[in-house]
Amino acid sequence: MKRFFTMAVLFFALAVTVRGQTTTVRELPGGATLIVSQEPNETNVVIEAFFRVGVADENAAGENGSSALLARTWAGGGANRSAWLLARDIGKFGALGVWSTGDYIELWTLSGAAERDIAAQTLLQNIVSTPLFLPGAVENARRDIERERSLRTDGLLTEAIHRLRGRVFVASPAGRDPLSDPASLTGATPASLRRFYAKTVGADARRAVFVVAGNIEADDAERMIRSSLAAGDWQAWRDAGKSPETVAPSVATDAVPEGLKPLDLRRTAPNRLALVGFVAPGTTEGAKTAATLHVLDAVVGGGKDCRLFALRDRSVDEALPVGYDIVSRIEAGREQSLWVASVSGTIPSSQVAQDSIVATLRALADGSRPVTEDELARAKAFLKGKHRRERQRLSERASALGYAQVMGLGAKFESDYDAQIDAITAAEVSALAKRIFHSNAAYAATGTP
């Protein structure tokens, strides 16, 4: 109990509460969403543009890898600016960042508060305007993706999780590689990217989420965003009210398929790695389920008092400890998520390490070791402290609001995170544990067994 309170105090000491923060959510023409996070003490302004487009859309359009290329060519020149002018403008007034996953594309700019209007125009008029998809920009984007694939392959854990995810979701859009594959990258053309853009982001404003964070009133932020979008060349904005019907992606399974063989990466590495994965609910199932999944993950794998950490000292059969480090993570997706526990530096065989993890999870799922009130309190303190610690910067807070909205959780999930977590009960955690951990597990290992 003493360790629990020490840990809780440490986390909240690291966390800085954002005083006076007010979050406002509004709908823009065509169904786009505007989120304004007013923070009176901030001297900078962050403007973010999220677009819900990813592997599910690629699957529907038959355009593998298009969303990754789209994200990286967006800043390569638009209808209002050449790539050179765009880089000049953004470099003068702030910074530009681009990020993409299998579910969304994120673009952001950071500037001083005095330059916020011109920064908004620079970002939105140039980035949200129709991309030109010039051959040179597409080729540069292709090389960027190839470098990212190489870096991912070089990382033992990142590559193992990527391969395990593709294996578990082999019959689902969630199993597609967000960085595409070499054949698809080679075959992509400016024409195919224009076609993909026209079917997705260029056709439906409801896919867009705009975030403005800083010392700015909600009305001023909305006026700034509206004027910038109106001056741009975004067809979906001009066609407000004409958005097409949204088609939900086909999800193949809510559990690991029967008979799935363990994945042997057959990769020589000084650090042996063993993974266990389970299918978890996607974010579109709702904020309540997402919050419960966060608490469950913290009970099992969050901090040094979690259940899996005890396996460092001894395995379930009280033989050797299973490895140097044990961590868990949620690979969140809109329709399907993957929950993964990994052991690095396994001491016994990978199979013993994996069996010990599964036995620990099954004991929670079948009720033989139910969640205690102390565990629940520790997990909630851990999550709330971690949440605040990871949002020290304005850009992090703005990005988190947009992420929650574009992933289907709603901005309130982020702005009212503590209350969402506090509302979760031990019974709800146990029910979700039974749903996830009573199903089939997926396995992966690297190095010599």
C-alpha cells in the first residue's frame, strides 16, 4: 500500500494541471468538427487538421497504401501554393508536422499568438486545398515511406507487433499495413492518388476535425477557421450538405482465429522477445468501453505493482523469472484493437514466458483472481497521472483532443478523462477481461526459443 501512494504522489507531482482550460466543440458546414481549447496562460497557438482516412478506405477503393502516400504528398504543393511557397510560408510563421496511422491523417502547425491568423491561413489554405500530386512530390513521399519501413524493421518490438497484427487481422482491413507494401508503392501514381483523394477527403467534410488550442476565444477561432477554409479550394467545404453516405468497413472477427499458429520471426537478435496478443474492442464501440480497456490494461500491465510485473521475479509455476522486462500496450484502431503483452530478455523458453502471461490473464478472466479495490484504485491513479504527464505541451493537448474526436470517442473523452476513468467499476473491468482474455491468444517470438 505504501508503494501505491508513493507512486501516486510521484505521478501527480509530475503532472501540471492546465488551469482555466475551456473546451468547446462545434459543427462546421458539411459536418466537419471544430474543437477549441482555450488556455488563457498560453503564448502560442496550435492549429490541427485531422482527416479520417486510412486502410479501411483503401480496402474499399482497392488502393493499397494510398493514405500513407496522401499524407506525405499533401505538403508537396496545392491549388493555391507551390511546394516551395508552402514551405516558405510555413517556415516563416511557425512549424508544420504531418502524421498518419491506419485510421487518420494529422497535420498541425505551431505559431506565436500574434501570428495565429496568418498561420491558420497558411496551414488551411495550402494544406486543405486540393493537392496537386505532382510526380516529384509522389516520388519523394514514396522514398519517405521506404525509409520508415526500414526503421520499423530495424526495431525488434515494433516489427514484431506489426507482423502479429497483420497475422491476427489477416481477413480484416485492420490487418493492412498503413505503410503499404513495396509492390503497391511502386504501382501508385499521381492519378491513383487523385482518385483516392476525390473518393475520401475531397468528397466528405464529415471526415475532418479541426483543433485550435491556445489563448483564443471560441468565436474568434471559429471565424478564423471559417475564413481560411472559405478562401481555400476544398471541394468538400464548398459542397456542404452534399456529403455521401458513409459505408462502414467490414470487420472479419472479434477474436483471434482458431488454429492460428505461433509466429516465429526467425530473426537473430541478442535480446529474445516473446509476445502474446488478444483482439480488443475498437474505439468506435464507445468511450465507456475505451475507458474500461484503459483500466484493464493498467491493472494487468501498468506500473511496477501490476500483475504482469510480478512475473519478473518468478513465473506462474514458481520457476525462473520469465524475463528482464514485461510491458503491455493497446494498439488502438477504430474498428478493432490489438492488446499485446511482450517480454524482452526471456530467461526460460519463449513458450514458458507466454504460458505464464496467459495463465495470469486467464485467472483474471475466469474470476479465480478477481480485480481488487486496491488494484482498481492503483490503476486509476496510474492512468490519470500518466495522462497528465503526457500532455505537458500545448501541441500534445491539441493532438489528443483531435485524436479522441477522429477515432470516434468524442472530445469529451479527452477533456474529461479523469471522470471517465473514475466511473469504471471492478465488475466492468472483470467483464471486459472475460470477453478479451477468454478468447484465443496469438503468439510471436524472436531469437532462439
